[in-house]
Amino acid sequence: MFASLKSIGAYVPSKTLTNKELEKIVDTSDEWIRQRTGIQNRHIAEKDETTSDMAYKAAEVAIQRSGIKKEQIDAIICATITPDFFCMPSTACVVADKLGIKNSTAFDISAACSGFVYALSIAKAFIESGMKKNVLIIGAEKLSAIVDYTDRTTCVLFGDGAGAAVISADDDKKRSILDVHTSSDGAYQDFLITPGGGAKHPCSTDVIEKNMQFLKMKGNETFKLAVNTLTKDVREILKKNSLTSDDIDFFIPHQANFRIIDAVGKKLKFPHEKIVLTVAKYGNTSAASIPMAINDWYEKGKLKNGDLMLLDTFGGGLTWGSALVNFNQS
């Protein structure tokens, strides 16, 4: 038995934050943001709109498109670094309740921008081991809740949103998730970090005054490491599966920065028409980035059944991963 991606869905908040609007908030410019990141716009959740709200809406779409009933979902995995609650309950449990799904396995994972690919690897293992038949995986983020809008190095990058997919058992390898590779290196943990609020620096007046509850990033160092790591990881997964870039229908990288995507694409010799780009209109939505990009291409009619997707991602931890996935929308 093989694991197959049966459907995709996404949700983005209606509220937007453009580069021009950011010019009024922080010392930056539309031209600088476009040149440095390729981002033009990002969607921002309302104050009372939670990560689980967005995850639920994306999941509803994915389940409806999958052709299976909600009660057939036997596991829910939510990848997020912005859960509704600090420790518990998990966002996945909250989403399960909103969906009306009872008695299913439900848990969150924290792998930052690599979260969806990590969740994909777990879903694949669940199904191919025979433990589960239908796994709902979600990448959802309310990054506006952990972004410091006085820090121009980070606030221009991030947006909110959610993407979801149903992964189901299938007896045809040609319709399956061919391979998933995930890895990490904690030696670079300070490249992308939210220093305050955890057990190391528990919530306190000092933590709040120093803005330690917000995301911090070493931009230049992260950029260089991301390009090299993503390129190496793709070459390894292609070689392992006896494939080349010519065999890939669509390269769907994490949508963090156009310059990173462009540099990796050139190193791997992917033609422009094979590279999926959504960073301009959504910004970096962390774990939601890749499923939102897949959904975007699907809703535009560009992604067809049988297309082979190469997913590639890099995030805080540091974590990274890649996946070879046949698109098999039911």
C-alpha cells in the first residue's frame, strides 16, 4: 500500500497588508521590499481569527475535494509555530473539534517553514505501515501574532494563512508520494528563533519589555545557508530516485524570498515555467507556504492529475526537507 495526496485546499484571510501600507508603519519602502524579497502583499488575520480558524477552513476545502467523509479521517497533523495555545490543547485537537471529527489521532508538529513536508513524511509513514488510511495534514500560521511591526527586517516578510491536504492509502505507486526527505541542524538554532515565552525564558515583564516574544532572524546568514542547503537536498532526493529536473513537472519551493527561489532554481536548472511562485501575493507563511502554493496552482488549472511535484523547504530549527509527490486529486 502506498500513500497518495488525494486533495489540496487553502484559506487566506481577507485583510491584506501591502508594501505601501508598511511604509506608514516602519522605515521601509515598496521598492526595497520588492527588490530584496519579491513580496508585494501579505494577508493578515483579524485579531479574533485564530490559527485553528484558518486551519479549519483550509481543511474543509481539502476534505470536500477528497471525496471522503469526515468520519473517515483517522489522523490530523497540524504543522504550526503559532498554535492557538502555548502548550495545550494542540491546534490539531481544536481543528478536529471544529470539523466534528471524533476519536482520531490529532497532534501538532513544530518544524517552522518545513512543517508541511515533515507532516507529509509522518502521514506517509502512518499509511504505508498500515496504521492509518486517511490522514489530514495542515500547515497553518498566524505569524502576525509573533511579528514585531517595529522591526523592519522581519515584519515585511511574513503573512498569515493555511493549507491542507488529505493523504490516503492507494495501491498504485504511480499515484503515490514517491519519497520524502527531512533533516535538521540545531547548531544554527539562533538563525530563526522566538526567544521568549518558553521554558528557557518564561513569560515575564522583562521578556515583554525586550520584545523576546517576537520572531528574530539573522537574514544574511539564513539566506546563504538556505540556498546551499535547498540545492543540495534536491540533488540528493533526485539522485536517490534516479530522476533529473527534466522529470519534474513543477518545482514548488517554500515561498520565503524570491531571490532564494531564483538562486536555487538556477542552480538546479529548472526553467521558469516549472517554478511555482506565490511569494509576491502571500509573503512567507511558514508551514502554510507550500500547501498554499500547491492550491494556488491547482485553482489556476495549472496542476493536473499525474503531475510530479518536487517540494523543497527550509526553516527555523534549522530544519529542511524535500518531497517527490504525484498529484492525485480525487
